[in-house]
Amino acid sequence: MILALAVCGAILLPACKRSDPQAEAAAAAAKTAAAEDAAKQSAAAFDDAVSKQNWPLAKAQADVLLAQYPDTEAARRVRAQFDEVKAKADAMREQTRMASLWSYNSETVEGGQQLSASIYAKEDIDTDGSGAKPVRLIFRDHPSWGKSAYLVLQAGDFDCYGGCRVPVTLDDKPAKTLPASRPKTDEAIAMFIDDERALWRMTKGAKVMRIEFPTKAVGKKTAVFEVGGLDRSKLPGWD
């Protein structure tokens, strides 16, 4: 009987312990203070990125702050700016992506330096019935031949030897037609936009350019170019 009471006493002993409200409150306050301090440091990193207009980094700092310390004063302040920062970060990433689509080249040729800027169509195009292949748009500045803009195919041919007019569409604006021609040469499958300066000017402020062109084998096709990332300084004297 005595042994049984002793066992029961051992079992009931933890239940007899009383919590200390003051100690619990102090622990909770310390935890909250630590979270606020950590959130302030994270918010400072966010503010620094915003001041430098590094929007992707600012968004990343905000993501971490809002995920780890959502109930802090710093989080409430940053949350009020989040949508604006996210929009700017998305725009900067998109601009960087479009800029990476362009290639630039400087080549020493007879008479001086040849400069060029080129971009591939967003999607490959079937230009001869054998399957989709890349189509490229090139702006070139040659010391002897001058300025030119042209499309280049990897297969098939343009149906523009006697000259033609090609519709060019910028974003959602109505199409404009420009004169074009296919030179009588087998060195490259190219079709020149005869008003190259007009085509160059049309890229300014545009995100997407669509050029419809005639082919010998499969009729008219349209190449879509994301031109918004063009670095215009690479071809000085064109604007």
C-alpha cells in the first residue's frame, strides 16, 4: 500500500508544478524583441537595396523578411512597399532577359570597322517545308557599303528578287509596310529592308517587332523579334 502511494505520488508530481506567468511573459517579450531586432536588420538590407534601385535584391530581402518575421513592425512597413518593388524587379528581370537576346559584333574589314547588332526570331520558322529553323534580323554598319538591315534564313529562299513590300508590326500598333529586296547572290539567304533607318527607328520604344516576309516554297511567314533590349549605343549614328 505504501509502495502504491509512492508511485502515485511520483506520477502526480509533474501535475502539481505551477507555471510562472511572469517568467512566460518575460520569455515571450524576449522572443518578440529578438524578432524585431532581426527584422530591423533585414529591413535595413531591404532599404539599402531600394536606395540603390537594385529591385531584384530588394524583392529578395522583402521575401525573406515577410516569411521569417511576418508579425513585426518592420514587416508591416516593408509589406506596404512590396507590390511596387516586385513590379520593378519583374520589369528589370524582363529588360535583362530581352537585352541578352541581342548579339553585337565589331570586325575589322577593308576600309575600317564593321559593326553589327543581331537577334534571332522568338520562334524558329519553317521557310522551305523541311521544318522550323532560325531566322535572324541584322543591323549592319559597313565602312564601304554603309548602313543596312536584313533578314537571314538558314533554309529556303525569299520570294523578293524583283523587290517587295513587307508589313512590319510593333507591339499592338497597326502594321506599316517597308520596301525590301532579295539581292542576286548565293553567299547568303538574305532579304534587305531597303529603308533600314526607318526599321531601326521603329525599334525605339518597342518591345516586339513582327516582320512578315514572302518565301518561295511556303508562302508568307512572320518572324517575331523581342527587340526591347536593343542597346542603341552599339551602332552610333543610327538614331
